[in-house]
Amino acid sequence: MGTKFDEIYNRSLREPEAFWSEAAADIHWIEPWREVLDASNTPHLRWFPGGKLNTCFNCVDRHVEAGRGEQAAVIYDSAVTGTQRTLTYRDLQDQVARFAGVLAAQGVKRGDRVIIYMAMIPEAIIAALGCARIGAIHSIVFGGFSPDALAGRIVDCESTFVITADEGLRGGRKVPLKANVDEALARCPDCKTVLVVRRTGGAVTMANRRDIWWHDALGEADAECAPEPMDAEDPLFILYTSGSTGKPKGVLHTTGGYLVYVATTHHYIFDYHEGEVYWCTADIVWV
């Protein structure tokens, strides 16, 4: 693909607005954008201003509508626990919509920040997509980080809602995720709710009126939670730097430009074709 890729890349530099306009046509827009790029306030660039879309709908619902409902969307295969799960797009749509309903029932709304401190399990994907569905801003924190690192991120983005699991499994050992959250929240008085996935079944302390089991909340949730129309420049997620060069910095990604770029990268760099399975070894937090 070398020569063809060079031609495509060079065109993106030579005719950027035409290139990204064509790329954006592969995304489902609720309302069309007015222009590709507003550079009137450089360096604060605005991509696809005026456009409205929803990331969760683009990642899940549109595939169901296109007839891919029974196609595998998430394949989970843990050599550590011997656990295997496959979620079709229809399964994923149902679980994400229910989880978005859980967030809404707990008072999470558009623009709120939700911390996801999880093991590498399908619920981490469901949580991020559920946030995107209702317009909440998610921030995934690496499951190997300490309570101090977690607390710093919770405070910095002013999050009042944390999603975690009882324990994680990394390198053959258990990671006390819930215990780490409990320790971190001793320094985060504004955090009001912790949603906990039962991953290993290990014993954890559940704080009264603050901690909720994922399975209990999901079992009571409304299955109907429509995707929220989001402006192209609305925040989608915050990803913090590692902190190896100083205080961690939150990098904010917005909705339209990020989604178009990711879809384009997936198409050209990973050369994905219909029906193939894409696998990545990276942790969900390292985007």
C-alpha cells in the first residue's frame, strides 16, 4: 500500500479541507457542519463547527442499523482467568444503553466528568461508550496507577463519579482497584458515587450510600436511553499524561474532529476490511 498511501497522505497536506470533508462523510452526522475548519482564532482551531453527532451512535448503533447486529463487536479472551466473552453489536447496544440509563439515573448529565479506573474487561468499553451516549466526559485512569495518582486526576477534573472493579489482574497478581479507590477518595470529598464491577469476587468494603454494584444497577436500568446530540466541538474525553515529567496534564479531546481522525486512521493505517477482526495489545488507556 506504500505508493498509494503516500499519494493519499500528500493530498491531505495539499488539499486538507477537501480531504477531511470527504473523510467526515464516513461519519454519521445528526446535523451537517457549516465548514471543515474554523481557523479564525488560531491556535484555537475548531473542526466541523455547527455539526452535531454522537460518538456512541457512530461506534455502536449505526452498525446495528446497517445489519451488523449479529457481528462480533467486542471479543474478550483472558488467558489469565480463562474467560471468553463475545458481544455482538446488538449485545453492545443493549448493554451500553442500559449503562447510560444507570448514569442518568445516578444524576450524571452532559458535561459531567466520570473517572474510569478499571481492569481490561468489556465493562471498561461499555462504561466509556455509556458516557459518550449521554454526553458525559470520561477520563480513563490506568489500572496500574496508585491511589495518589488516581486522587490527583479525580480532583483535577472535578469528577464526582468513579467506575471501578473489585480487583484487577496484572502480571499474574491481583490489583486492589476498589481498595485503591477507597484510599484515593479520602482526599476527594466531592466524589459522591462509586460503581463497582464484580471481577474476581474478592472481598471489598462497600461504603453505604456511596458504593453501588454494577450488576445491581444494570439490572434495574431502563433499556431505552437515546444518544445525546453533541456539538462537534463538545468535549468527548480527558486523557492525562503519565506525570513522568511533572504534574499530569489533562489533554481534552473533542467529538467531531477526534472521531473523524480515528476513523480515518483505522481505515488507512490499520487497513481494516469488512468482516476482519482488529486486535490491539495496548491497554485501553493508551490511545
